[in-house]
Amino acid sequence: MNDFSGKNIVVTGAASGIGAAVVRRTLELGAQVIGLDINQATGESVGNAKGGQFYHCDVSDVASWEETTSMLSHRLDAIDHLHLNAGIQIAPPEAPLAEYQFSAMHLARYKKMTGVNIDGVVYGLHHLLPLMRAGGSIVVTGSLAGVTPYDVDPLYAMTKHAVTGLVRSLKRELGERQLRINALCPAGIDTGIIPQAQRTQDAVFMTPDNVADEVLMLFTVQDSGATWAKVRDSKPAWIIQPPGQKKRSN
């Protein structure tokens, strides 16, 4: 594992799941970490552990981002690594799977999900790119549903396909600013957004800690604009090439 001593790291969706695991891992490795989340109480318990910091941020709200950006600009000289991780599905986890279907869409739920999953990435990049240090890196939490069909929650899949397209398309522009960006697209992870109806006896989910280790790996790779699939704890993430692009030779 790389040494992150002295590095400034910002993580969204830091109160639980992958984000909380990334906060813990990077703090253990010596980084200065600021966690952002809408969940104040849980976020503080995670972000303030072992010297980290937590701040409330609604990633779907421009005003919240403006306030957060002002705070970060006063507390950090620059951001070395940014993890845009916050994400939700179209329905709450206790809802039956029928409520995840396109035909059951509620406008309020749709706007909330696109606000977190798409706007949260776009607004985060818009506000925090000016604070990034040259040579720094960004990891966006996508989903395997962003590169393959996911008929359980089609609209969630749509948001993750949008994120994949954005990351793949930013390589050149961010490279001109000496920044790298990659998307980590995992399969099912044991987090709070998994529909309870999918937690069957035969279901196997990856651990947030294992996926967090992949995030830390992507902070340091020289690849950019890549989509990394992760399907099980025992198999490292690998790059899925977009259609029409030649496979990279090792």
C-alpha cells in the first residue's frame, strides 16, 4: 500500500460504505482527510476519527458546494486526491424491487438520485478542480451498472453510464492541467444502498474495505480517463475499454 503521508484527500459520501472505508484507510496511511456527506452525525463519527475532519455537504446542491469550496480553500493549500463517491439508488433499500423499475418512477426520487449521482460529480468537479494540485488525481465511484445493463434499477444504470462517459471524455482536458481521473465500477458491495430484496442467501457482496483499497490504488496509477471494473474481492480491478478503442498492450 502506498504511503499517503502529507497528502490532502477529500472524499464525498464519506459517512458510510466505500467513502467511510477510504477515509479510514487514508488516515491510517498518514493523509490529511476531509470527509463530506449530508449525514451529519454518522459523518462526524467517521471523519473525525484519528485526526480526520468532516463537513456537511449536500452534493446535489450548488449553494452547499459553494460553502464547502470556501471552507476547503481556507483549510487546505491544495487537494492531492479527490474521491467523488456519493451515490444512491432510485428507491430506499427497504422498498420492494418493483419500486426500482422504470414504470414505478416517482419524480421526486428521480430528481434526488440524478442530483446525487450525476450533479454530485459534475458540481464536485466544477468547484474542486481549481483547488487540485498539479499531478493530483480524481477517482469517481461508478458502478458495473455503468458499463453493463442493470434491469433491477434502470435509472440508476443510466446515471452511472453518464458518469462513465464523463470520466472517459475528460482525459485530454484534465491532462492539460496535469490531473488524472478514473472511474471505479464495482459490482455489488455490502453497503446501505443495496436493496434488501437482493440480500438473498445466495447473494455475494464485496466488502467496502476491499473496494477502498482499489480506490487508493487508482489514486496513484498513471492511467487516466479509464473505467475500472471490480467484480469480486479476490480479483483486482481491470480496465474495460470503450467500444472502438484498441486494447492496451502490457
